[in-house]
Amino acid sequence: MDFFDVLTLLGGLSLFLFGMNLMGNSLEKCAGSSLKVLLSKLTSRKILGFLTGLGVTAVIQSSSATTVMVVGFVNSGLLSLRQAIGVIMGANVGTTVTAWILSLTGLDGESFFIRLLEPTSFSPVLALIGVGLTMMAKSERKKDVGMILLGFAVLMFGMDTMSGAVAGLQDVPEFQSIFLMFTNPVLGVLAGAILTAIIQSSSASVGILQALSATGQVTYGAAIPIIMGQNIGTCVTAMISSVGANKNAKRAAVVHLLFNIIGTCVWLSVFYLINAVVHFDFVGNSIDQLGIAVVHTTFNVLCTALLFPFSGLLEKLACRLVRDDKVPEQIQILDERLLSTPPVAIGRCQEVAETMARISMDALRTGCRLIEHYDAKEAQAVRETEKEADQYEDMLGTYLVKLGRENLSERDNRQVSKLLHIIGDFERISDHAVNVVESAEEMRSKGLHFSPQAKQELNVLTSAVGEIMDLSLDAFLKDDPDLAVKVEPLEQVVDTLKEQLRNRHILRLQRGECTIELGFVWSDLLTDLERVADHCSNIAGCVIEMAHGSLDVHEYLDYIKGGSIAFQRAYNAYARKYALME
């Protein structure tokens, strides 16, 4: 093996790692909605957690990425440590899929069908299709599929290049002696762990071992401990990710490490004890790509079979190693570890925004009740809710801006834009809730009371505002443009009601039935309630805009107000429903 072979090896390794990264990222991007569905299946049942971890890892081709996600979920309080253990075990089995794909490079035969399955035969076709889709397809999803195919082709070319570059090592005695050294199980495990820790991908390190096996110098006796060590090395990513996380998140990373260390110690000991008695013939034989895939899968399945029934003990051991502090920890509602998986991070932002929406609108309803039935505790609760909504807006806004810098699909980008626009409206609704409470407190402190007629009129307005809040909240929660379309006619009715109530109040002032002081409170209440309806209109408009892609929401709303028969019918129905008594 000369200098130029080394250059070829480095080039092949670079292509291999780049192809794996490109394919994994594109798979993750393309399968965004599928990831959300898989991760929503997480329950307290261990078997479902295991299947979820297996499925997600098989999709994104990286157990490290799945485990980092799990650490982020535990740190956010979305996942308990017990649930996380099943997912981590599933991720370890799911990562073996990559080795089976790479084992295709070891196919050899003269049959047409065998040759057709060889990567050197179909990779150029996949590369051509991938380039075509990436350059010419208009659909974002088709472009992602093109990147997956291109990434896979580059991965296979890199693998084939590496195998060709190291082929000359089969005649180098020093190379053979290196792998004879790795038949020592301790050295083999250390070599596998260190290599994987450096490149932070067990799939990639297994692929490199498969490429080296093309020399015929890698024996089963050397490969088995190296593969077990590779599983330990991949834990480094999760351990690094857990730095700065809460105790349970650290424990999840420790569980991942314990799972692989215990599995390696047990099964390596069992293998060498049995070999000492039986003397397996295959230990000194050369291993090929398929053999490595079989060993990798067998080891991870055996580890899971061994430790799955004892997941509770793993949890207790992790808790012993990472002890609780005396001061309770705060859960990070939005964990930055999830940014590496944008579809999951967006799903989490949606959940937090939904919480923000509910508490803001509940605060407004509480504020309206306090106008007639004041309660100091509820008034304070509204103020606390407003502070909480402010915190949600700051936290979500900062997180969404960071998320917007990631490589997002067109759909995910629209979702980030929608949330950035909408959270401001939710926060303003909570501000108006505090304003309503302040009006109620002013009336109480000054001994002011509305007349029976004014109370009846205000009840009509608050009922209309209550319905528009329900409509806009449902439209947001369900992402339903059909519900959102019903908001604007009601918002116009609220605008009309505000003017009618203001005019009626002026008449009462002229007749001496109301005071100037009470009139200021009345005007403030009308303004706050009308502006709440405006924010609901903004929320609904944003839902409509996102559903129609690049549609200008203001242009759309102007259209339906001006010429839509359905809008006019809805407006007339709401006007009759919230008509004032003469």
C-alpha cells in the first residue's frame, strides 16, 4: 500500500462519512411527520418504547441522534427515565440496519441478479436519479428523496473506494499483526470504543471495519470485541449531550452507557468461556461484510434480551450513580438538543404554544368574570398567568429563531413562521386580561356599578368575544382553516357591537344615567375586548395563510369581506345571535 493508496483511502472515507451524513439528514427531513407519529407513541409500556426507538433509528440511521433526542425529551419532562430506557434499547437494535445495507458491497457472483444487487451496479443509477430530482424537481419532498438517493450512492461509492484502497494490505504482514493484536478482547474493545468515540457514529465505524474486512486479514476473533467496543464508543455523543442537562437526562445517558458496558462484559465473557471449552473453528477465520452485520445485530439483540427484563434495575443503578440534589431542578420546557431534529423540535414548540394559548385565553375569561364577581385570589392568578405568558413568548421566540437557522423543509419552515407570528397575539390577549382585571379593581375600589342595562349589553359582548376565542383556539389547535374562516365574520360583529355599546353609553351619559368616571372604565373594557377579537382574527388569519402556502392573508380577508356570500351569511347569523335588546 503506497502513498497514493492512502490518499484514495482518505478520499473514500470522506465520501463514506459525507454520504452517511447526507443520507441520514435527508431521511430525517423527509420523514419529519413520521418521526412525530413514532415519538407520539411513547407510553409507559416498555415494548412500545423499544419499538419506537428501533423505528426512529432505522429511519434516521443513527442511534446517537436518537439517544440525544431521548436525553432532550427527558430533560424537557416529556419522557420519564423508565420510558427512555426502552427507547435506548430499541435504538441499539435499530442502528444495525446500516451494517446490513453496507454488507451489500460484499456480494460476489456471476449471476445477473447477484450482480444487479451489487452497489457498483445500482449506485450509479441511484446517483443519476438523485441528481435529477435534486436539480429539477419542484416539490420539496421530491428534492429530499433525491438527496437520500444521492447520499446513499455517495456512501456506497465511498465504501467501495475504501475497500479497493485497503485491498493491498492483505499482503502486508504488519497489518495482519495489528489485527492479531486485537484478538485480545480488552484491546479489541478499546480500539472499537476509541474509533467510534472519535467519529461519534457506531454505524460509520462498523462501516469502516466492513471496508477493512475486504483485505481478508480481519478475523472473527478480532472483529467481535471491536464491534462490542464500537457500541460502547457510540455512548460518547449522548454523554456529551447530557452536560448541562437535569439529573434524569444525565441518567438516560448513563443508562445508554451501562447497557452497552454490561452487555459487552457479559456476552464477551460468555463467548470466551464457551470458546475455551468448545474451541470454535470460525474464530480464526476471516470475516466479511455480511459476517460483521450478523455479529453486530446478534450482539445488540442479545444485549436487549439480557437487560430488557431488568430495565428497572438499570434505572436504579443510574439513579445511584447520578444522585439527586437537595435543591429541586427546573425542567427545561424547550431543550436545544432537539434542534438537531427539527420536526421533533417544531412539534414540541407547537405543544408549548398550545399551552400558552390556553392559559392566555383562560386568563381573559377569568378577567371578564371578575367584573361582576371580584375575587382577589383570581385577580392575582390572572397577573401570574400574564407573567407566565410573557416567559413563554420570550422562550418560544428565542427557540424558534434558532430553529429557523436549521435546515428545514418548506412545510417546517412555514410552521416556524406561523408560530412566531401567533405567539405575540396570545401574549397580548393575556395583557388585555390584566387590563380587564384592573378595570374590575377600579370599579371595586371606587364603589362603581354598571346599570342592569349596561350589564346586559356587556354580557352580550363578552359572550361574542368568548365564542371568537373558542373558534380561533380550536382553529389553531386543529390547524383547521375551515374553522379559522368563521372567525372574521364574528370579529366584524364584535367591532359593530363595540360601536353600538359606546353610542348607547353616550346616550346614558346625556340622560344622566351614568357617570363620567364609570364611562372611562366602560370605554377601557370595550377597547380591551375589541382588541382581543382583533388578535383572534390575526390568529385565524395566520392559520388560513399557512394552509394556503404563500397566500397573502390580508388580501384574502379583504376578498371575503367584500365579495364572499358565505362571509355575509355568517356575519348576518352572528349579528342576529348577538343582537342587543332595545
